[in-house]
Amino acid sequence: MSTLWVVATPIGNLQDLTPRSVEALASADFWLVEDTRISGKLQSHLGLRKPMKLLNEHTTDAQIDRHLESIEQADSVAILTDAGTPGISDPGARLIDRAYDQGILVDAAPGASAVTTALALSGFFAQQFAFLGFLGRKAGDLRSSLEPFTDSTLTLVLFESPHRFLKTLEGVAHVLGERRYAICRELTKSHQQVYRDTLPQLPSPTQVPSKGEFTLVIEGKRRKKMSEKVDSNQNFEGMV
């Protein structure tokens, strides 16, 4: 029986690739990847030369059918995204879901996650949280995504681009009001930064540059009003 390995790849630091992930990638007959250029760099790092097939947001149902046929004829196949775990804010779940229907064995080699890494670094309560991925660009879409959490104690995790993170935080402040937040930038990379403050206060360009990959963590609504002022402008930046 063929096996489809769902492989988590590093979100920044290549040293975060687990031995089990390396084994799954090395034993695979071919890789299903989001971008051959990025996954090609990973192959070079590992000293591997594996055939790669594209699986991204533009992949049609007919192409997924062809991928499934190829998987059934192989012993082992790895599916990976550019960074992190397939299926989390990427189209990998479409093929994985169909693989189960086809009777293909599905297994996982877990690893680094921007979601859990940002939660851990934020210092906010993470016993319960909601991952919202990328919010809609239109104000109405953003509002409809956030309004269910106006009175929720759930901590929220968002992905955002470097050119829109401030606008998104403005929208969050408008809908949710005063909330502590953490901007986690370039996680596990050499210029990793964690900036914490309270909405509606926003950082200046010198405090948080508009460069790199952003994960935003919004603290849930507190049961009791904070009497102490948050240690704002905490700005941790350093080599990883």
C-alpha cells in the first residue's frame, strides 16, 4: 500500500527539520510541493534529488486526480508546503482528504508551526485559541470574521503580509476594542522579532519594519479589567 507522508518543513531555521521528516523526505518517490524553487532549496540543503509535482491554489480537481493516480503507483510520497504543515492555510488538505477516500495510507511527520510558536512567544493564555489564517482584505469581510470573538476569551492567531499587518491591526482594534497583541515577525529566522503592545496603539516603522513574514496574536477578552498597564513596547530582537 502506498503511503502519503504529510511533512512539516521549517518555518525559518532549517535546523528545525526533524529527523523523522528528513527520513520521510528521503524515502519518498516524489514530492508534492507548493513551489518547486523553495522546495528545491530544501532538497539542496538535504543533498537530495527528488522529482517534484506542483500542488498549490491553482491546482485543478483533474490535476489532483492525476496526483492520486501517481501516489497509488508509488511506495511513498511526501506532500509539503513552503513552510510549516500542509493543510494549514494552504491547499494541501484537498489532496489529503481525497487520499483517504482512495484508500491511501496517510501519515504525518510533524514539526515547526508558526501558529504554536507565536502563541508560545506571545505570553498570552493559549489553553484555548482560534486560528483564523489570513483575514479578508475588505472591511466587511474582516468584521464578519472577527465579530464572533467580540466577547470571547479565546486568543486569536492570524497570518498577515508585511504590507497589511498594520491595517489589519487597525481593523482588529475597531471590532474588538482594547486588546493586548503580539506581532511575531520572521519566526526562527536570524531577525526574529516579538513586539507586544495594547490596541489601539500601533508600532512605528522603526519599531517593527514592514519586512518578512508576520504572525499576529490577539489576546482574548479578559474577564476582569486589567488594572496594571501592559509592559508595552517590549521589543525582543536577536539572533536565532
